[in-house]
Amino acid sequence: MNPVALELLAPVMVFLGLSGAVLIGMKMRYTHLQRTRLGGSAHQDVERLTEAVDTVRDEVRVLREDFLELHERVEFTERLLERPKTDTNLGSLPGQ
């Protein structure tokens, strides 16, 4: 083959090779994106995540309320146990 023709053909072959590689990469990326989006759209994913966060917040609120109620009971019990035990605290039964 003619050396001048090779000099002209070499850059064209490099360009075609690089273009092919870019196109193959784009096709692989597109296929990957299509596979990962089969579960639903991004909007649906955000909605599901928002619902999950709201559910967790509600559960934390309920747990906090239960904790505060339990804490009040513990404080009351501690106050009862700290009082000195005397006959006046026991009281007398009615009718005695």
C-alpha cells in the first residue's frame, strides 16, 4: 500500500476507533441506567423515602412519649422510697 495513503488513513482509523469506543461506553451506561430504574422512577423513590422518614419520626415521637411517662413513674417511685419510714407515714386504719 502507498505510504501516503497510510498517512491519510491512520488518523481516520484512530478517529473511528475512538468514536466506536465512546459509543460502546454510552450504550453500556444507558443499559445500566435502564436496569437500575426498573424498580420505579426517581420521583417514586423520593416519595417512598419520605414516607419511611415520616414513619420513623412518628415512631420516635411515640417512644419519646413512652419514655417521658416511664421517667415520671420512676421519679415518683424514687420520691416515695426516699421518704423516711415513720408511723405517721403509715397512718392508722380507719376505725382504730
